[in-house]
Amino acid sequence: MCAAGTDPAARIRAALDRLAGDLPRLGVAVSGGGDSIALMHVIAEWASGRRQVRVATVDHGLRPESADEAAQVAQAASVLGLPHDRLPWRHGGDLPGNLMANARNARLMLMSEWAGEQGLPAIALGHTEDDQAETLLMRLMRGAGIDGLAGMAERREAMGICWLRPMLRVGRAELREWLTGRGIGWIDDPSNENADFDRVRIRQAMAAFGITPDALARSAENLRDARAALSHYTAQAAAGAIARNGSLILPLAPIREAPPEIARRLLIAGCRWITGADYPPRRATVLHAMQAVFSGGRVTLNGMLIEPSDDDLRFCREPAAALRAGSSRGPTWDNRWKITGLQPHEHVAALGYAPLSGLDWRATGLTRDEAAASPAVWSGGELRAAPLLEPGKTHGISPLRDATHLPSLLMAH
């Protein structure tokens, strides 16, 4: 994948032009390691005078040196004229389970919140071709399918932010050579040599067996092409989708006639459309739901209720999941609805089954479960309005997604 003899900075700039050329503002995640330091320098030059760039460093607080390392990044950013923010992970020392996974999730959450506060539409990450190769092998070890083995995408929407990876066609070694040639220093994290972590063991095994990152990255790209083809035909099978009252209705015949992989992708996209989740449900859970649906039974999947009929599949919010969504002062609720006209003393929560006896929910065309999972306006414990069942009466209501959002979910990974 790496083009021998070409300037890695030129490839990064070309990727930035493609991925972020129309963005007026851009965030950059910089840990202080060689990859992210190189990214910061290239972006500073690329953006100079044309767009605003802001740098953030997540301080995980896992090593005594972490605060000082964040300060070093701040100094390096200052030299380039870039504002910098330190984002501390306040875990209080309570770190159960997979440390690397917890730290990764914390980074994403902290950075997405930071981007929202700073008005940044996108964040550039310093993942390289080596990271892509290591990711492919790690996912292969876990039995991943095509989506997982296709590796990391250059561009991904998640947590309300666009995440960009403009260095996936640049190798780690050539970046360090580029930095050294310009007298730019970086920080070596000792955890990158700790064989307790899967990624480090994968890296060491690649070196021992002479496996080159560019070969594995080519495999990931070939798998991405295959994934794109599957997504294309899945979108064709979903062409007759209808969004109605916050639910999604898909024609059943194309799903029955399609290969199982197409049906699986449709169920995943439907689930993400209903719940607004950034990530798909587990494969085994989806396969179980498929079996139930094709047997004619209704099933729940990650907070979604799937109801088959003779002609279609109805995807709607599971009432119990809507109740678990809790309350909101608005205007959005359950990552699904926008409610307007709320008064200071009012909040939004699921309607539930109990109030249905006093409402003409059948006249709306909703099922009983859809009505129970719909938003209601409450004041204390008193029901003030059920906007979906009483449109235009007191409060405005609109879904956050319509049928036009489904194709993007079918193509997103």
C-alpha cells in the first residue's frame, strides 16, 4: 500500500484534501507518539491560513508520566500555533475488565464531547497502515466476518462526530524516518512494548514471521471492496422501506429471497435506525433474531421489536427499552425523537401501557407496543401530553430519522 519513494506527508495531505477539504474546523487527537505527532505537523502545514485546527490529548492517568506527556504535546502544538486541550480520564482507579478496551472507549467519549463543545465537526486520528494490519489480525483471531476484516475505515460517523484516518496508507517506520529527518521528537509509550496486550503480541508475531503491514493492508482493502458490494445489494433489497411514526417497515419478499448475509445486514441496519446506536448488535444475537423472524415469530433485538407479517417486517422500539431510556428535559429523547413546546416544569419519558386506556391510540395506526414506546410529556407524575397520539394538540414532535437515513446505515461500518 505504501508507495515507495513518495513523501508520506504528501500522501497524508492528499487524504486530508479528500476527507476534510471542505471542513472549516478540524480537531486532531495527539497522544505524543510518533504517528500522532507526525499527523499534527502535517495538518498544521496543510491547514495553515485556510481552516482552524485544535489539538486534544487524552490523559488516561495510567502512568505517572502521563500529565507531563500531555504538557509536552501542548508545547509542541503551541510552537505550531495550534490551541491544545488536555482531556483527563477520571476513572478513580476503578478499571475492571479489559483495560485497553476501556481506555479506547474513554478516549472516544472524551474526544467526542470535546469536539461538541468546541464546535468541531470532525477529529483526525493517527492510525497508520501498521495499525490497519494489526487490527485485521486481531479481528481474524476473534472470528470476525467481512465487516471486521475490512479493517478501519478512512471516514466514520459515530457519537455525533466524523472520525477521519488520513494515514492508513502510510507506514509507521516511514513516519518516524520523516520526523527524524526534520528533527522532530516524539514520546515512546512503554506500554507499546508490553506483551500483556494483544496488539503488542500481534506486532511482535508479525515481526517474527516477516509479515509486512502493506500486504495485510491490501487484504483489508480487498475485503472493503467486497463489503461495499454486499452493502450495495443490501440497499437494493431495502428499496421499498417506509418510515412511519418512528417505525420502519420493510417488504418481506426481497429479504426472504436474498442470501442470509443480506438479511443479516438489513436487520442490523434496521436496529441501528430504530435505536440510533453507533455499533451493531452481536452477530450471534442477530442470527438468532433472523431464525425467529423467518419462522414467523416476533423477536426483540437490542431494544428493537421486529414483527413479521405476510408481506412485511415492522421494526419498532421495544417498550421496555423506551422505559429504560429514562426522562429528558428535551428537546431530544431516546435518541429517536425531537419534542418542541416543552415548559420548564415538563419532561419527556416513555408513555408506557397504563395511560393507553384513556387515549385513542388505535386511530393513529400505531400498534399497542408502538404507542407504549412513544414519547410522553410529563409534569411530575402527571401525564400532560402524548404528542404522537395527539399530533398538534400541545407539543410538536418529529422523528430524528426518516427513510432517507437507512441507505447511509446500510453503507456505514
